[in-house]
Amino acid sequence: MKSDRRIWASLPIPTLLIAPDDTIEDANPAAEGFFNASAKSVIGVPVWDMVAVDYPLEDAFIRARDSETALFVNDVDVGSGQRAPQKSALQIAPLSGMPGHMLMMISARELSGRMTQNHSVKSAAKSAIGMAEMLAHEIKNPLAGITGAAQLLSMNLGAEELELTDLIVAESRRIVKLLEQVEQFGNLTEPVRNAVNLHDVLDRARRSALLGFGAQMKISEDYDPSLPYALGDKDQLLQVVLNLLKNASEAAGEGGGTIRLHTYFEHSFRMRRADGSGQSLPLQIEIIDDGPGLPENIKGDIFDPFVSGRENGTGLGLALVSKIISEHDGWISVDSTPGHTVFRISLPRAPEAKPTPTKEN
């Protein structure tokens, strides 16, 4: 049995075990990476809810079960709610000795073309970020002069004119704050990764939130006490958690709400990259709030720059969060309905420290 599990985990292409009722009974690590979901989360889910295929799969399943022979479907678009469709070949094979059970294997096409395209996109993104950072720096200098001039003018003005100069100062400061966020987003410094106690990071962020922007919130802890250390940059991860807590607090409004910080270990969670390599991401952080949820029209783009569900929001906070987690070789996702929003962060585990050898006398 252990040998079977090793073979299952070693299969290089995404593979799903389909039960007789067309629900997913298991998913190998390659499938977890392809669908950006853990095996635990998809077990029992109807395959039609998880796999989006531009092909009448129901008929293919019936034919495969009736004939008890494998079927091959070439050049179809395969995707899910978590990823865009990708041109693939499907193999559907009934399992001998397990009536009604089938394997569905997904072989993605054009990986090399996608890798080249991704490299070009990343290069273009870096150039755009660099230009935005330079412009932000240059714009802040004249804004400082405008703010200073408006403050000097206000010293000799009446009440009506003071309202106008106050507006100039307030709007100038708002623009400076936005530019500072652009500069922060453009910071291309690689994280300095060490062993990090995630509970220390969460506790520090929780205390900061309760003393400031989250004073109206109730923030509870639900930690796995045996959670190993993560491999990451402690300061950058703190910034991620603070941004997510601030978003939840602002969404709740003055009435406040509840945020739950949840950690757990999920051994099977892996992320599959475009080059076919896999990355184990067993350390899970969930930030759960009972706010109104994300607007439907931006759910799929919430981590893109300048996408915001709040009036006067810059749309850079979650983009920065996504950027930091990506640079940690991690994964972030969101599941949001009114009254229940979950941001989930998956991170790699820090290597276990080797014991220092003792000196012999």
C-alpha cells in the first residue's frame, strides 16, 4: 500500500481518481498544483464543479465505463475556478478491480511557450515597476513644495479661503501616500529568508492592529501549536499579515467585526510550476473575517494592482501582499462570500537545523 502511494505521488502529470458517482476521490500532488487546491479540499467534490473542460466529458465517462477501455481526448481547454484554461490532452481510464472508478490524467501542452511568455511578462513588469517607482519619487518633490506653499498661505487667510488651502494640503498628502505605496510596490529587493515562527509574526500583527486600525475588531487565535518554522523574511511576512488585517478591519467599518487567525499543517499541499517542478507548501495561515465579502466584479482580480473594492482605495495593498508571497515561493488565495472571507497563505517549511557537533576531548 505504501508503494502504491509513492507511485501515486510520483506521477508527473495531474491525475484525479474519479468515484462511480463522478466525485473526486483523490488527487495527486501534480493535480494539486495544476488546480491550485489541496487533495483534502477537493475530495468529495463533483468533478464537474472542479474541472472546466471544453468537451462533453459526461459522454466520455459513460463510454469509458461501458467499454471498460481508456479514452483519449486531444487538444481541449482544461481549467478550473482557480486558473485560466490551458490547452491539454485528457486520458480517461477505468480501473481494473474497482468497478465504476476511473483515472483522469491531464497533459498540458505548450509549456515551453508559456515559460518564454512568462519570462517576457516578468521582464516587462519589472521595467514598468521601475518606471513607476522613478516617477513616484520625482512627483513627491514638487508636491512637498505645493503643500508647504499652501500652509504658508493659510497663515494670512480667512475662514473661506482656509477651506481651500486645507483641501490642497489634504489632497497633496493623499497623493504622497499613494506614491509611497507605489514605491513600496516597486521595491525589487529579494526577501532575506530565515527560519520564522509564524505565530510570533501573527501575534505581533494582532497587537499592532488592536492598538490602531483594528481597535474596533475582535481578533481571535486558533493556532496549531506544533507548526514548524517557515522559511521567510519575518518583516515582510509581518507586512503581509498587517495588510490583510487592515483590509478586514476597513471592510467591517465602524461597527467592527470578528477576525480569526488560523494556522495548520497540510502535508499534501504542493504548488506545481510552469517548468514542471513542484514546491511543497505545508504551512498554512488563514485570516478569516465576517465582513461583507469581496464585490463579485473584482473577485477574480483582487490581487492585481489598482483593483480595489473600496471608495478611494489604491488597489496596491493586496497586490503588494501577492508580490511578497510570490517572492517567498508561496501561494495566496481567497474565498469570499458575504459574512465569510478567508485569505489563505501557504508557505514552505524551513529546513531543520542540523545539530552542532560536539568536540571530543
